[in-house]
Amino acid sequence: MAVIEELRKRGGAEVLYVGSKVGVECGIMEKMGVPFVGVHCGKLRRYFSWKNFVDALKVPTGIFQAYKALKGFSPDIVFSKGGYVAVPVVIAASLLRIPVVSHESDVSPGLANKICFRFSKQICLSFEETKSFISKSLMKKVVVTGNPVRESILTGNSDIGHRFTGLDKHRPVILIMGGSLGAKQINDFVRESLNELLKRYQIVHIAGKGNLDMGVHKEGYRQYEFLDEPLKDIFAMSEMVVSRGGANSLFELALMKKKVLIIPLAMHASRGEQIANAQVFVRKFGWSMLSGNISADEFLKTIEYAFNNNINKSAKVENGTSGIVDIINKFKK
């Protein structure tokens, strides 16, 4: 989204988005006025699962569908953000001799991007630390751009946020979110600790689709399944944010100079990329982090610590949008 916005700001480019047939991208692209093509894709799992055999059969189908879409659209370049849906598209682009620019958001590259890197003309990274995961043979393709962040998300207005939520301007607000689909662990912590939290703070809670607790109605507490356009104003009014360890969210919060408590996905639920992301930001900005077997009491105590903690506001991260679009434009015919 950030890259598309920047391309449009610079005078436009004809864009086609190729994504998963079962993902949320179609609706997002429709709102942005970008044509969308869905392809089949097989998830790449690092562990044994019978689904690996089924999904392996989807990959050739996805490559054929992506080949057909790219052949018809005839782009100058394919920009890939990784994820298993990118693999058939990048392979199809290579077959058609269309240059690929790949970007890795996380400190440690995922398996899909490790495959895509081999077919890429340029490899863009969010973190300098990611270079240690890149083979020597690919280093000549690497450039550290930072992570692409939408400028629009950085232009929030706290007054609009207060009007939207109806919360008191004179009491501190903490935004708690667990990603677009929510996070059961974080949601449970919030609900167990809510009475204690509301003694000092107001809480905006993004619980994820289908995760609202319709029986909870408390002064100073607002819960939402998902926020799109109003999110920038909620960011602006919040003195602190509790977040997962996804690179996109962490870069946004760093650019906004927010106090942050990161609760990354645990190793049993991920390949550990969110933990690695969190560790970089904790070192750089002095943010707080909770991981492992966490209790509700630890959650409360760490929120208190993180809220009172002085972060390093002189530390910086790079909004990679402009640099990535510069690289994309190099490949225009």
C-alpha cells in the first residue's frame, strides 16, 4: 500500500496486484482502485504436515495462473514482499524474464523470500542485521532501504481520535492491538486486567475480527474488531501502544516516537521472526518486551514499567518507501 501510494504521488504507474485467492488483499486493493488477480498458492511449512503434499500441488497451478496474468499485463517489473503467495509469481516473472525486486520486512528472512531472492535483481532489507542471513553470492544484490510505511498513517489527529472514541482528553490512552486478526493471548490479558488498567488509563483495544466481547461496557474502554482509516488518529491520541512484533507495525510506531510494549509471537507459533524484530527495537529505542510464559500480573506490571519508561527518541529508523520506489523506477523500460 505504501509503495502504491508513493508511485501515485510521483505521477502514477499502471499497477496489477497478484495475491492469494483466499486472502484479504482483494478487498484492500478494490478500495485503492487497483486491479487484482488471485492465484493458488501452497503454504511453505518447515515442519512435517500432510498439508505440505496437498499444497505442493497448488504451486504449479499458481505458477501457471501467475504466468498468464503477467503475460497479459506485461509489466516492467515485479515487486515482491515475500510470503508464500509471492513464490509462484516470482517464478513466473523469471520465466518471462521480468525483473524482480524483493523486500524482506523482518530481521530473519522467511523461507518464501529465501526462494524469491534467488530470482531477484535487487534485494531490499528493512534491517542491517538481516545481512547476516544472506549468502555471500547474493550480497551484491542487497540494499538496506528500511521498511515501507504509508505517509498517511503518520498524519493522525488526536482531537479527531478523541471524537471518534468519545474518550476523555485529560486521561492517558493506551492502544492495545494484536495484529489484523487479533491475538487471543493479548485479548485474554486485557480482559483479565481491565479493571486494574482502567484505574489509571483509558484503553482502546483492537481485538480482531470476531473477537469482540459484547458483554463488556466500561467507562474508558473501547473495543473494535479492526480499524482502517481511523487508526492514524488513534495512534496520535495514544501515549503508549501494546503490539505484536510484526515489522510493519514496529516501524510505524518508531516513526511516531511512541512508547511501546512488544509481545511477539512465541516460537511455537512462528519461526521466531517477531522475537528477533522486537529485540532490535528494544535495543535501539529502549522499548519494553514480554515473551514466553507470561502471566496477567506480569502483563500489568510491564505496562506500568513501559508507560513510565523514558525511550530513546533520538534513535531513528528509515521509512523505506521512497528508496524502494527509486529502485523500482530504475527498471522501468
